[in-house]
Amino acid sequence: MNKIFRTGRSFEPALVDLVIAARPNFMKISPLYRALSAAGICRLRLVHTGQHYDDAMSGSFLRELGLPEPDIHLEVGSGSHAQQTAGVMTAYEAACLEERPDWVVVPGDVNSTMACAVTAKKLGLQVIHLEAGLRSFDRSMPEEINRVLTDSIADVFWTPSADADDNLRREGMTESAIVRIGNIMIDTLETMRSRIEAAMAPGEQHEFGLVTLHRPANVDTHEALGEIVSALVKLSRHLKLTFPVHPRTAGRLREFGMMEALDAAPGIEVIAPLGYIDFMARVFRARLVITDSGGLQEETTYLGIPCITLRPNTERPITVSVGTNRLVARSDLIAAAERALSDHTGTGDVPELWDGRTAERAASHLADLLSC
Ligand code: UD1
């Protein structure tokens, strides 16, 4: 095995922490975990902060994606932003003091991404941001604050697209630290493709829409969530909808007394959150996706499926300029869905380096870093 050793510490392979925290992280870290394990260039420590903890939001993904039980579980759980961030920082600091990693890889833009990056840098550790450089330029989103803060201190930026590179250059980051590796979620999709296809109901028609919602701006106020629910009920008279409900959204639907309206609509199937394979099996078959997720904007672009994103902006503009994604105001949801259903003009293109080989490029770059 071609092991790379820590300088000054003979016979000890470098230690690399891979941080996971919330549902979208698992799809990004699993291909990297596999590629680094196969490369044998370092010792890996899988650190789960516990930001997501329900089996449906965490454990089922680890199992399906072939990730092992985490080496360290920080068990931070839910809370306000400050509580959650502080909890991750305190617990991750203790883990790093117990054994100092040589590099820390933080994925995406959740609270734990930023919390682990800040903790690591204050201990003098080196940080790689996986999915760096994305910007919505909307600081009312907690994720944008997490992205900007993480990138402002990371040592290496693994980016998915040219717009991310440009954002980092504009912010004055060193050119040599910006490494475009591509979109690592596509690696997961391709690795799991045969299992996803096997999970698809044979002969099922494409005539349904898939809905996911969890952004505070869409679900945390009565007005916003009410507007969406009433549009979905109307839309479901023409297009059957499947709606796996995120725990945040389920809580709000109950609190605002809106679950009944969804349950009463014969065209809407309200279900619990799905695992990766069952969820992607529905995405593969969907005629249309309505969402406010980040990852789903990318997966639909890759698959050429029309996507309506209920947001005024996106940190993933390439899914609009190149792919099938359209940003739509809540008030325009029904009209936008009708347009998408009647438009048969094409499926968009797949961005460069969204090719299923991103983890390979990341592992090869990490090998270069470790041998420096
Ligand atoms: C978090 C991320 C968001 C990401 C999303 C993916 C931040 C700021 N937000 O949002 O960027 O897109 O994850 O799902 O990091 N809950 C459960 N079980 C769980 C986890 C959460 O029931 O396993 C409930 C709790 O009531 C919690 C609420 O969902 O208070 C929200 O969870 P939280 O992790 O704070 O934010 P998300 O909305 O999931």
C-alpha cells in the first residue's frame, strides 16, 4: 500500500477527518470515503456531528451508501443555530485534541460544516472544503453564511463548477488552492444507479410530480407554507404529486393545521422521508420535481428532469444556465408547473466534470497534498 507518512512522525500514516452531519452530506462523503480507502494514502476518521439523527435522515443513508459506523459520533442533535454550532465546535475540538488530524474535509453548507471548519482552523489544522465556492448572494439564508465563513478560512477549495471558481477568485482566494473536481453527488448517483433502477416500479408511468420542501423561508411561516400547500392542492387535480415530508416541514404543517388539507387531496401522496434509493427511484420516474433543495437541483439537471425551485435565487446557477432548473416564486408555482408540463423542447445539458469520477480526482489531489 502506498502510504504517505506524516512528516516528523515516522511510520504513522496521515490522519484525515471526513465530517458528516446532515442528510445531504452523506451522498458527498461516501464516494470520497471509498476512493480514499482504495487509494490507501491516509488513515480516515469518519466524524458524525449528529446534526441529523433520525434513522430516516441519517442511519438509513449510512447503510445504503455503504458508509461504516462513524469512528466518532458527536451527538449534537437539534437546537437553535447558535446552540447547534456551539455544540459541534465544543465536541469537535475535544475530538481533535484527542488526536490531531492532518487534514479535515468538510462538505456542503450546513451548520456543522462551518462549525468544524472554524474549530479545526483555530487548532491550526488544515481544512478542505468539498463543494466550495457556491454563492446565492443571499445572506438571509443560514447556508450562505456557512458557505462564506467556511471558504474564508479553508486552505483548499474543491469546487463543482466554473462559477464557484470565479466566486472564490473574486473573493481573493489563492489560485492554486482552487481545484475544480466536479460534482461528487453524481458519483453516488452513478454508483447506485443499478440499485435505484431495480427499485423503480416496473412500467410505472412518468405522470407524477415529486415535491420536497424544507427551507425556513418556505415552511416556517403560515403565509408561505399556506401559499404552497394551496397551490399543490390545485396542481394535484391535474398531476399526481408525491410529497416525502422533511421533519421540519412536518412539524410546521401540523403546527399550522395544514396537514389535513394535504391528506384530503386525493392527488397528493404524503409520505415519510425516504432513503436514498427509494427517493432517487421516484426522481428517475418523475415528470416534474418541485423543490427547495440544493442537491435535487443538481440531480434533476444531471437526469434531464424539469425542476421548479421555489426560491428567488440559487447558489447553483449552472443548473439554470445549463440544466433543467427554473427559479419560481411561490405565487407562480401553478403557471410554472403548467409551462414545464407542456414544454417538450429538450432536457438541458450536463455540466462539465459531473461525470461520476469526482472522488477519484479528489483522492488524487489529496495524495498530492499529503506528499508535499
Ligand atoms: C439542515 C441544514 C440545511 C440542509 C438540511 C437538509 C443548516 C442550517 N441547515 O436543515 O442546509 O439543507 O439540513 O435536510 O445546517 N429534525 C428531526 N430529525 C432529524 C433532524 C432534524 O426531527 O434527524 C427536526 C428537528 O425538529 C429540527 C428540525 O428538524 O429542529 C430542523 O433540523 P435542522 O438540522 O436544524 O435543520 P434542517 O431544516 O434539517
